[in-house]
Amino acid sequence: MITHNPGVGKRSNSLLITEIGLPIVVLVFFVWVVWLVFSLVGDMARARGHNPWPWWLLSIAWSPFASIVILWLFFSVEESK
């Protein structure tokens, strides 16, 4: 005898939040962190009188953290006039 069980096949809201909401929040967080790192590279390049585009491309090709270290070690900040 087959009986209808209304609880079968239903998902709880907490499960949907965990399966959908949490990955979206994590993705947005990581995109924000990447944006912060690349904006730091651009701000550091501008503060040293450089165009940020080559430094962004170097960051993509190599490492944004290496670009930050290179800018920090080998180029001094230009004083504003």
C-alpha cells in the first residue's frame, strides 16, 4: 500500500540557505578581497608616480603580493606638490 508522505521531497529553508546563500556570500567575499588587493596595487603604483595598468597586468601574470613587495621595496612614494 502506497501512502502519501507530505514531508518527503521537501527541503527545509535552512538547507536552502546553506546550499545557496552561503556559497554566494563566500563568493562575494572572495571577489571583494581580490578587488581590495588589486586596488591596493593600483594605489601603490599611483602613489609612486607609475601607471597602474602594467602593475595590474604583472599582478595577474605573476602575483599581486609580489607586485606589492616590489613597489614597496624598490620605489619610493612621491611627495605631493
